[in-house]
Amino acid sequence: MAVHITLKNGEQVKINDHVYCSPSWSVRDGTPYSVARIMEFLHKEGTTRGSTPAGGSSASAKGKGKENVGASTNGNNGNHSFTRVRLAWYYRPSDVSDRPVADSRLLLAAIYSEICDVSQLRSKCFVVHRDKITDLAGWKKRPDRFYFNRLFDPYIKKEFEVIQSNDVRNLPPNIREALTTRYEYVVAEKEIVPDLTDTLRQCETCSKWCPPPESVRCDRCKHYFHMGCVQPPLIAKPTRGYGWTCGPCSRAHEQAVEGHEVRHVTPVPKPKSNAPPARGRGRPRKDRTLAEKEENLPIKHFKMWPFRYFGLYTVAEDTLDPDDLIFPRTTTRVGPKYQVTIPAMSTARDPELEERGGDATIEVLSVVLRIPEDEVRELEARKARLTSKVEVSSSVDWLTEVVRRLSDAWLNDREFSTVNMSNPFRLEKWKKVETRYTDREWDDDEKAAFEDAILVHGAELRIVRDEVGTRTIADVVRYYGHWKNEKLGEENERRRQRGPSYKPETNQVSQIDIDSDEEGSVVKVSTKSNSSCGACRSRESKTWWKAPKGLASNVLCDSCGPSWRKYADLNHLRPMREETVAAKAKTGDKREGTPLAAAANKRIKTTGSSQATPPPGPSIPQLRCLACHKNGAIGKVLKCQLCGTRMHGGACGVLPDPGNAESWMCDLCANEKSGDPSVFTTDCVLCPRPRRDRKNKDPFPQPDSFLRACKPTEGQGWAHVACAVFTPELTFSDAARLRVVEGVSAIPHNRWSTRCALCNHAGGAVVQCGDCSKEFHIACAWSRGYKFGFEVQGLKNRKDNTAPITFNEHVGSLHAVIRCKDHDASKRPILDICETNESNETALQVYCKTYKQAPIKQSYALLRKARRLDHIIEEKDVPSPTNGHVSPPDAEPHCHRCRTVFSPFFHPVPRHNSSGSSSSPKYLCHRCHFEQEHPQANGHTELIATSS
């Protein structure tokens, strides 16, 4: 007699029915329902009553025994009050793989079961094998219908094909009969399915059955042989692409070759396989009555399972044993390939080595028990003075080190008063270098980076370590424990202050009255609420469902809520989900899947946190920019694949290209990889020459600072991006990519000779504070946390030739500004370096494109450099005034256009081309003459060739 259980929604389920299963929403937050098959009903744990007889139950028993209704989920104390149920799980493809699957009705079977409470069963559903469905399209249109054609094993984490046992023909009659009478489905590897579904294969030598892994086929006569029945026996099968011929076929071929009777063999068609035909996309059969029959087809179960593994690593005769394991298996790990050969250990001991277990081989932490009582009181007094501070009074590391140092002082006959804790290091017996006995304090920047990374990545501490950048993984793990305890302590203190009558507010739901069911997933919205569905944005729904995390709203309408829980599919979120799946594929992140409460060693290995990962949403892994100290999505914030430095692309002159975000390298690493000679002279030409000792010969800037961003200059030099942008005389030949820095020689001499107010060193080019007269190096100002940005100033009058810009709501001219910490930044706000406008361009990009672009269309690089050098020489050779009049020029010629007196030779200007009525001859230097004669020159190579 079949036993039925009545669910909360009124449906009755029995053994071998398929159901939705899920704990309360607070436990399984954001995850859809799990699909499972009922294997047996169990009484309350600890009772002596047995379970339901489920060994040979069949789904064909539907409709029988409806009068024997068991206890409902509220439970009673009758003979049929079952409180637990054993479920056989089905997986969704997204639970075990990152492959996007568009079909929300496709499942993966599994030979894996768990015991759950009956209260976790939600409603009934139907799961059928693909080959038993005639009209798949019509099947998927009906609610609560699923299908499967593959099986996933959670232990070896591999997928297998599932075929009907009646389709397996290549077996001996006794084995096939035992397989087909017990099991409905056979599980095997994909490559062995055609061999199992072929006709019975027998060896031509011994006339016995040829198992596929142990047999070989002749390539000429197409007969099968055991690899041990041929002479000589075959050790292994032929390599893929090669054939094998039996002895008679080989001799016949040799005789044909000797008799010159060789002809091209007519290709033998491939024997027709009896495997079930592949399902095509043709017109399906529209038979509704047949579809209803397919839901109730009887399924054979043996010991509660319809599956049996029969693949590459199965011994066929073991199928006859009813107690043989039915689980999928893989190749054994036995033999010299997998087992290590350990050499014999010598029993002779080196007499020079200390015997283990003595005082010379152990680290003494405390000898308090050996100290006399009068000295113990003195030790306790000294210990109390050393641990008087509140922050160390309960520190295990501190107290352990205090006792160790006091014990060491007593063993060496020293006074306890000589012991102090000023040295944070200690030399352990088995280490060559000193180590810390307590944690190094975290500074404010490290704490901020840690908390930002925790907010984005959760408990993925290795990613958090990369975000912090200055700590080891051990430091991050240890600090995470202290930080979490501190947050819990603060929360408990707030609760104590609020009192016992305080009730926390509902998560992000404004004006919603919670009226949850036992699952805790349904909320009823009051008439004052104006909430909208987080998927379809609908504002009208009779019942509102709690939405998973990551959506625009925390409620779903009556159509989207059940759709997500049952099918893990929201059509409105499909584009968003595809982006999230692509992002997760790069980081290796997977969604926590079923089973619900399995042991840790039996669950699918995931990289997520302990809680269920929220459904697809707009959350994308982010990185912290070293220029603006703000987080940004991967692709906008780039990370060098060699040194790990991170910054917005707009802050280092990188044009957006999401396809190359993972392979991006900073300019210094790219230059180092290319092997250019300038890799050894990467010091910034605008900063003072660094003083390095012999131990520290690393010329590269540290990757944890924005000063790692450097650009090449004219003349095989390098300059920090910050120094090049905030030095007014410098320009870029390509302002979009911030390459190449020009104009270093145009910086006035007094800026090079002035000492920096921060480092007190001369040699680099200084700039002035935007609000005072303090002068400093740009790199020194950045290292000390000065404010860098761009100030928008209005145009003073119409004669102002400064190019105006429009940046968000600001209109005017941009000015690069550096402010020291002595000034109030709120009076004159400035734009941040990485602040973006409507075109997603940073303020640094807009400033450089507008004011830092060199005139490359008017001249070429060598000519621009020569003009700057001429300007410097002209400033040095300005004649001194005499009585208010300028002294007459020298007799030697000079160019009347650029006024230079340095040229290989001068070209006289014809009289009819010269302007004015002066009778003195006029000349053009060789460069100006070349520009006049060749106005369409594209580069400086023509000038060099002509002058040479």
C-alpha cells in the first residue's frame, strides 16, 4: 500500500514522485528550489519505527491507497507521522558548471541522496528522461516539467550519458537480462555508448562475448577478437588513426602483394549502429494524450535507484551481484605509475646530531613550575607591569612572549627587572632570522583597502590580499578574524543600547508589511507601498515575493517570483545574467548548488562563501585604483599582469579595450619585457636622483603607488605621469595615450635649482602650491598625500585665449592644481584625477587633450626640440641695455625669421621677397630656408639628409 504525504499546498506525494525542495528563505537566500525524487519516508530521528518500504516501489502505483493518507507537514503522533524524507537530487547545469544553458528545464541526474525534513518539500513536479518525451517543445511549455539526458557524479565531478537499459544490446544474455529487469537507465561514458548499443559482438577465436574495452576489430574482415586471443597477444589497442588486421587477413594481403594482385580495396561502409537516433529539430508530434501518458510511465527501481553504471571501468559479471556498487567510477590508481618507491631507511644514527626530545631540540616557552614560590611572586609582579596596558592584557601572543622572556631570564640567572618588551622581534631556535611575536599594526590605508575589498569580494581572502597589496595571506587571514570579532562586538553593543524592545527594520523594503509563510518567502505589500518588481519593473501584483540579492528591488511580482524559484530563470534578467556568467568564468567563481546540507567532503567544491551565492546581478569583481583610491570594474581599472599595479585607464593613457584588460602591462613592464636599453634608466627626469645603497639596486618604482605610472620622454628618458601632467611646460606628442613627454629643456633654470620644501633636496624640477608659495617636487607631494586635481576657472574676458571646456556642470578653463595640507579644500573644490564626464572621460584625459597636446601638425619632433633649444640660447644671449637703447647687432649674419645665429650656412633673401625698405641684407638659416622650400615635408629625415 502506497503511503502519501500531504504538503502545505494540499498536494499529495508518494515515493518516486518528484518534488521541489528548499529550506526557509533565510537559510537559502537567493537560491532557486532544488529538484529531487522521493526515495523513502522516515520517522523522527531516534525512534524505533522503520521507514516506508521503498525498495521496489514504482511510479505506477499512483492512485492506489489514497485513503491511507499519512501525516501532513505539521506532524502528528500517529503511526504514519513521518517527519523526514530521503531525496535523490537533481542538479541544474549552472550548479556544476559555468557554461550558460538557455534551457531552464534541463537537469542533470545524480546518484546522490540526502535526508531532509518533510517541511522542506514545497510542491510536486515531473522529471522524465529525454528519450521518453515525444514532444519536447510542448513538454517544456507545461509548468513544473523537467527532463534530463545526462548524469553528474559529485564525487569525481564528471558528466556521463544516460541511456535506457533496453537499448543496450552488446551484452551476454544473462547480464543483459539482469540489467534490464532491475534498472531503467544505464550510465556510461559518451565514447562507449555506440559500443553498448551495437549488436552482440563475439570473438572469432573463442566465440565468447567481446567487452568493448578488451576487444579489437580487424580493419579488413571487420571481425572482433579478444586482445588476448590473437597471436601474439595485443598489449594495447592501436593508436587513434591506425588500424589493425588479424593474421589471416595479413597473410592474404602479403600473398596478394607477392602475386601482384593488389587492388584498391573497396571502402566498406560503416556498419549501421543500433544506437537511438539523435533528436532533430523537426516538427514534433502534437499528441496531448500521449504526453500525459509519458508523465506516468512506470520506472524500474532497484534498491531505490533507477541508474546503474556500466562504462569503461565496469566488470560485466559484477552486474549479476545485487550488492555491487552502482556508482560511476574511474581508472584505478594502482601500479608503478602512481605508487612511489621508497628506498630502505638506514637505522644508523649520526652521532653528531642531538637526540630528539631533549632540551636542545625543543623550544622552552615556560619554566614557571620549576621556579620557587618567592621568585614566582616577583615574576608575577614584573608580568603585571609588562601587561598593564588594556590592549595587550588579553593578547595571547603578548602574554606568551612575556612568560617566555621571563623564563629565559630565570634560566640565565638574570634579574626579572631586566626583561622588557620594547623589541617586537625574537630569534627562535630553528630559524635563522628574527620573527615577530605579534602582528604588525595596520595603517589607515590598509584598513580602508581591506574593508573595501571585503565589501566587494566577501570572504575571498586571497583576492582581498591582492587588493591590500602590502600584506601576506597569513596577515590578512589573521586580521580578518580580529576585524570580524570587532564588528560583532560593535553590533552587540548597539543592540544592548537599544534595549530588548528594539526590532530591526526589514531589509531595504520601505512601507512593506511582512506576512511570511512558513518558508519565509512571501511578503504582502501594504496599500502605501510603491515598490516595483526587481525583474520586470511591474508595480501591480497581488502577492509579492522576496527577491534574491543583487536586483534593483528586493521584491518580485507574482509571475517572476515562482519563475525564479522553480526554473532559475528570469527572462528579464537574461542579458544581465550572461554578463555575470562571463565575469565569473574569468575569476573561477561558481554558484553554490545542491545538495543542501551535505558534508563538506561530499559537496561540489566551490569558491564561494559559506552562504548561498546570490543570483546573477550587476555585481562584478572590482579593483582599487591607486590614483583616486576608489574601486572600479575590471576593464575600467586595469591591473598589470606582471607587477600588479592598478589604475584607471584614463589615468595612465590607456584607451578602453575590454578584450585586452587581462593582458595589459604598464609601460615599465612592457619596456622591460621588450629589452630596450632605457629599462635600466627608469628614474623620473623631473625628480631628484634617488640615493640607493648597494643592497637596494632596484631602479623601478614600487607597484603599490601611482608613481609606478611612467611615460617615455624625448631622449630615451622616463617621467612620472603625475610629474608630466602637473608640470606646466611639458606636453605630449600623443595626449590621448600620454606619450611622448616633450619640453623638459623648456623648464626654467630656477625651478631646477630650488630646494624642495618636503625632502630638502635640489636637482629635480619643483612646482608651486596652488594656494601658497611653498615649492616642492611633484613626487614628494604625492607620497605625502597632497591633493591633486583640476580646478575649473571662468574665462576672465574675451581676450583670454585659453580653450574653454565643459565638464559635467562646470564650464571654463581647466588648471592643474596641487594643494598642500595646510589649506581648506572645501572653499575651492577641484576635480579628482579619475572623475569622469558624460563621455566617460576622466578629468586628466580632458585636460591633457585640451592643453597638453604638442603641435604635431605644424612641425615634427626634431624641429620642436630645436626651437626649444634656440629659445634657451636666445635667452642667454640677450644683449644688455645701454642708456635705455639696445646695442646694435653684431656684424655676423642671423636669420630674420627665428633670429638664430647658429646655422651651417645662411641663405640670402632676395630683395623683392624682403619686406621693408631697409637696405641691409637679410638671411634665412638652413632650417627656415628648408621649411620655406619644402612646406609639405612629412618628417625630419629630409632635413637631415639635406643638411648632411
